[in-house]
Amino acid sequence: MAGSLAYQWSNTGRTADAVGLARAALKDAGPHAPAKARALYLDRVAWAHTRAGQDRPAMTALGEAAEALSEDSAGTESPSYLYWMDAGELQVMEARVYTELHRPLRAVPLLTNVLGRYDASHARELALYLSWLAVAYADANEPEAAAGTAGRMLALGQSGSERTTVRTRIVLDRLQKFRDVPEVAELLAS
């Protein structure tokens, strides 16, 4: 529960508190917690550091999360609520961290790989991941690719999700500096 609260605080501006709480949740879970649980806690630590603008600790936590998850096996017991925590989910978080840290050369390949596994039946998740990819392309000074990706994201619709609405605003704001690029201008006009 503390890890989830840390994640929420990371996303609502309480970044210093989030780092402390995420680290406390990890410490409380201990080294003998199930591999998926440790990976999730480390994932939350990485995100808290990312939102606090702390590159090195964020990337260190990502590496530790991958290491923890690698200890999971078919015979390992994990709490049922962690059914969704797997290498693909961890890859999504890595990509989000690298996007937020303005490291598009790391983010773009991860996101491209993740998006290759999703279909339109997962519209909300697909739209969110496309939003991260569009931002990564913009950071890589690839406005045409960013506009194309943002167009795919917008074509999926907002699915009534506050999170996709917020991400759409972020993407469109990020593209403003490229408004003289025809593909971006066309997207922004629509």
C-alpha cells in the first residue's frame, strides 16, 4: 500500500515525500519478499526518483527491479494481486522513466518493442504508451515521427480516461515547438 501511495505522490507533486515513502516500502518488504513484489517496489522507487529529477538513483532502481524480477520463476509464489507484473510491464516503466529523464535513445526502442505486443483492444494502454513514444520522439528531435505517433494515439480516442486526457495535453504541448513542421501543424490544426 505504501508503494502505491508513493506512486500517487510522485504523480501529484510530492516528489520528496514519494522518494522517502517508496524507499520505506521497499525496506519494509525486505529482501525475502517475493520477486515480483520486490520488482514492483523497486519500480516505484525508480519512478519516485524520476519525478524528483534524480537520474542516477532512478536508473539504479530500474536495474535492481529487473534483477529482482529475474529471480521469479514458474514455481515461485507471488501474491495474486501481482498477476500483471512481468518483464513487459517492467519494460513499460523503464521506457517511461527514460522518457521523463529525456533519454530518448533508450526510451524509443523499449516503447517500440512494447507497442509491438499491443493491439487496439487495449485502447487505453496503447494510447498511454503511444503518448510516451511521441514525447520521446519529440525529445529526439524527430517531430514527424512524434506527430505520426501522436496521430495514432489520438485516433484511439480518450476512452474516458483522465490519464489519457492529461497525457494528450502533454504530447500536444511538447509538439508546439515544432508547429512549423507540416506534419505537426496538420496534427495541431485537427
